Amino acid sequence: MTGAPTGQTRKQRILDQIIQQLSRDLELLLSAARTAHEASIHEDNVPENKYDTMGLEASYVAQGQANRGQEIRQAVQEYRFLTLHPFDDDSPIRLTALVTLRAGDDGTAKNVFIGPREGGLKVMDQGEEVMVITPASPLGRSLIGRQQGDCIETGSGAGIREYEIVQVG
């Protein structure tokens, strides 16, 4: 079958990319945590006096990386079991929506995927950047419940930006 991919197919590709990126991040983080742990117990880092904290600092780094690794591991599991919901022109935006926004000030387009975690993660789909946002983010809160054609504002004071919801998939 030829032609443009369906919205659901595009969302599945994006979901797959999110899982792949998180899995790569997890591998890298776990490797760094192992290295930091090894440094914390290495004989060169045995404290010589009460002011020598090299080993303690390395153990804090290792613990922080291990904690972040656990968060990413949980995110990977959530994304693996995420059900992608279909959307049409009248569907209110909710979790798993792929939204195209057009900025009111300069007309630039932005693609966002509303996911359960890891807001700020960026993936590429056929040359277009897609940023993951969560319903708890300011932009996510502005989008939840809205529909294609609506306009939203985010930010405050001089930083207010207006967007038109161009497409929801």
C-alpha cells in the first residue's frame, strides 16, 4: 500500500522512537552508575582523613544515577504498555495525542506528543522534531481537553505565546 502514512502509524513510529531513546539513555546511565560505583569503592578513594570525601562524593553520584536509571526504566515500561488512542477533528486532546501547533507570532509549527512521562524528550520522525510533553506541563495543561482549531496561550507576562491547534492525531 502506498501513500502517506496514517496518523496511527506515525504515532506508533514516534512511540517506538521514544522507547528506543529512553532505552539508550538507560544503558548509558547504568554504565555511568557502574563506573561511579566502582570509583566510590576503589582503593584510591579510601579517605585519608575526615576532609577527604572523594569516595563519598562518587557514591552520591552513583546513587543519583541509579535513581534516575530506575525512573527511566519505569518510563520505558509505561511507554511499552501505552495504548495509542485514535483522534479525529472533534476529539478532545488527551494522553497519546500527537498535536501540531502553529505559533501566533511567527507561524512556526511545533509537533508535540502527550505522553505520561519524560517531558522534554525530543525524537525525529521523517525529518520533523516531535517533543514529548506531559499533561502536567504548562503546555500540556493548556492543551488537555482542547480540540483542533482552538487557540491556546502559554507562559506569563512578556513570555506569553499563542498557538493554534492545527492538527490532532
